[in-house]
Amino acid sequence: MTIRVNGSGHILHAYVNGKLVGSQWAKYGVFNYVFEKNVKFNRGKNLITLLSATVGFQNYGPMFDLIQSGVIGPVEIIGRKGDETVIKDLSTRKWNYRVGLHGYDHKLFKVDSPLASRWQSEDLPLNRMMTWYKTTFKAPLGTDPVVVDLQGLGKGEAWVNGHSIGRYWPSFLAEEGCSTDACDYRGSYDNNKCVSNCGHPTQRWYHVPRSFLQDDLNTLVLFEEFGGNPSLVNFQTTVVGSACGNAYEKKTLELSCHGNPISAIKFASFGAPEGSCGSFQKGACEGSNDAVPILEKACVGKESCSINASEDIFGSTNCDANVTRRLAVEAVC
């Protein structure tokens, strides 16, 4: 026999008599789908449980408040009697409804959770759905930004010392279709522009603010919805890379992040900028046009870019005649 469920939530997990029969999730904005799996029922009474998960609701568009999300039905059992297909609609049967999860209700992610004494430290289960994990770690030394690598997990949410650092889904991989053309965001919008990292998760590292961390032991709690291996989780420090460039007037400035896209322009000034890479400052004179948005338009999203250092682009300056004008830029890779 087969169970068939019409859903419109982001994810649906179906159980029959307490056993998982399958899961299905919306892909790339298509939230209406039909879940259908073969099941084996017991004689007599059977219990069907449907867990629907929705992360956020649409908040724009015509009549967005009328858009349904969750198990919209019908829920059907499909069988065969000889050559005849028999469909039994269960939508009118009595259904119980509950919002939330037991672990969330009892705040297992908090250090002072009322169920804190029920954590088990032996026989760590791996690749098991709907499982809570907890461990302790020491904060990395130094002042560099801290990230946690959640590769190896399925889908869920993570907390550090009771603070949520976000939902994760590293098992959901981006579809194929990356372009080998140079990335260029200029022109009209197209969601196929600058597609990269095909076949990889959209996010693997999650930022852990230093303000969340304590000097001694810290606590990491994971709620794993799909099943994964928490032993692969690790904390790292990272340094944001930068690229700098200087060009005198009527020369061309070139920037490159050597294979990585330029994500932001940290500093840009045409005139008499002072300092060096990492400590640039505006000087006594500067072009009349703000250099930062000009560089952002020309460079952000690209692996490399070039621009002429001239008053035609950055506007006239009030520099003295004996000052050699130049363009200084620091970009974040």
C-alpha cells in the first residue's frame, strides 16, 4: 500500500506506527509537492504521524497572507484490489495537532535547562534523525574571528552557550550549472549570474561572535533533524583577506583576489591618501566624487578589476599644484 500526502511546507517527515517511512522537502522555491511512499500497515488500528517544518512565511506579493504552508492535504492511502486502484481519503478523520518539539519546549539548548541532567555521555548515536547533541570546548586563543565547521551534519540548528548561531543544512547541495565565464554582476538582475560552488552546500562555516564565548569552557548544542556525524564538527579561526592597490593619476589601478570574488571595498580615495595597506587614511585633498561607490560598482563580485585613476572618473580635487594625485584602494576578498 502507499501513503500520499499533499504538502506545501518546506519539509515533511512521515511516520507510520512510530517508524519513519520517508521525508521530502521543497526545492528551489517550489513549495507545493506530493509525498508518496510505499508502507506496510498492521492489521487493525495504525497511527500516522506527519511532521511538517516551515522556516519563515512569505511576507510580500498579492494576498501573501492567504498562502498555505504545511500539510494542506488530502492525506490518502492507496491500495489495489485486483486490477482496481482503491484510494481512501483520510482528511476527514480525526487528527491531533501540536506545534513545536519537546526539546525546544524544555530549552535543551540552555545551560540551565530543566532536563540538563538527562544528557547521556555513552554510545553516541550517529546519523540518527531528531537527535540532540551537546559538547564542551575551549575558546580558540587570540582575537581573530571564530567559526565552527558543521560539515558532516545533515540539517538542524546550533547554539553556543545558549545563543543560536543559526540553522544549518550542509547536506543540501547546490545544483549543477556553474558557469566558467568571468563573474560580472553588471546589468539587469538574473539569478544565474555568477553561479559558483555547484555540488557543494550553500554554507558550511558559521560565525561564532567572540562575545558569545567564555574564557574557560563553552557549550555547543546541536539539534540534528536529518542525521549526521557530530564528531566532525570543529572550531577554527579565520582571517579576512584583503587586496590593495595604488595608481598615480592617468594610470590604471588593478585589483585581484586571486580566484576569490571581491566582496566589499573597505577604503578608496583619489587625491592624496596616506598610509599603507590595512591602514589607509584620507589625505588633505580628495576628488569631489565619492570613490567607494565607484569602486564597488566596478569591482564587487569580480575576481579582478581595473579602473583609471583620473579626475574624469573621481572628480576634480582641491589638491595643491605640487601634490601628485593618486588612487588608493583596499578591497575585501
